[in-house]
Amino acid sequence: LGSEGSVFDGQIALMCMTCSHLVLVNHKGELSRQLQDLLEVCLFAMRHLRLARLQPRLAFVLRDQHDRSRSVHEDMLKQMRNHLEDVARTLGTPLNDLILLESTAVFLLPSAVTSELRQGQEVCWTSELFAREVLHLRSEVFRWLSEDAERRDGSLGPAEFGTLSTWYDYAATVW
């Protein structure tokens, strides 16, 4: 959620959700009501503008987490998912027809940079824990993309974009 304002946030979120197979929501802090409201607006727009050509998988990357207890954040995601399921029901469609949102799709990253004073100078470096967690996220991203490609290959839904040009035309229409 940027400083450009809620209109821009909504436009860019809708663009990502309608033109991508995987959307990583890179967010500093916890899952919030403001983020939930943004996703709700996107669901309404996807449904009413008939932009649900792709069914994106959503995953949350929560940065700078000191308390990296998965249960707390998975509970917050469960509450968000329940709310979005209610929203989708009011739109007359199951949530899974619009987006894929697994209960474990939360990645908790520690601070990327560690710093301390050494001989009066501030020294900064990337922590090994952060690097390890990012590699884990990377492997999950590739696993998701592979699973979703296999799922799409077996479906009888609308054809996806055959060329970059057709994707661009669609993205320009969405924007």
C-alpha cells in the first residue's frame, strides 16, 4: 500500500491480479484490514468488469518480522480468506473461481539488513537467515508455478495468451 493513494493502489493491484498467474504481495508488517479491503475491491472489479481470465495464486511476503510465529499469521490469513469468501459469495461466485489463496501462503521474512557498530563505524550486511528464507520462498514460487501450469494444461477453460503481444493487448485493456 503505497503513498500514491488508494486509487493507484487499486489500479496496480487489479492489474497484477488480472494479468498474472502468481501475485506476491510484498508487505511490510502484518496482514491488515487496509490490505483486505484492497483485495475486496479487486474481487468486485474482477467480477463486474469480467476480468477473471486468469485465476491468480496469491501469496503474502511479510517483511521485517520479529515474531515469526506462523500460527499467528496463518490465523490472520484464515480470517482474511473467510472475509473474501463472503465477498465472493455476494458476487455469486466461489472465491476459488477468482483467486487461489491457500491457508499457508504467508512467508515471514526477517529484516534483510543487519547492522552494528564496529570500531565506531556502522557496518551493514545481509543476514544469513534472510538469505535462507528467500531461497525457501524461491523454491515455493517455482513449485506453485509448476503445479498451476499442470492444472491449467488439464483444464478446458479459455486459452491463455499465446504471445507477449496478446498479453500486452489484454494488459492495456485492463489498465
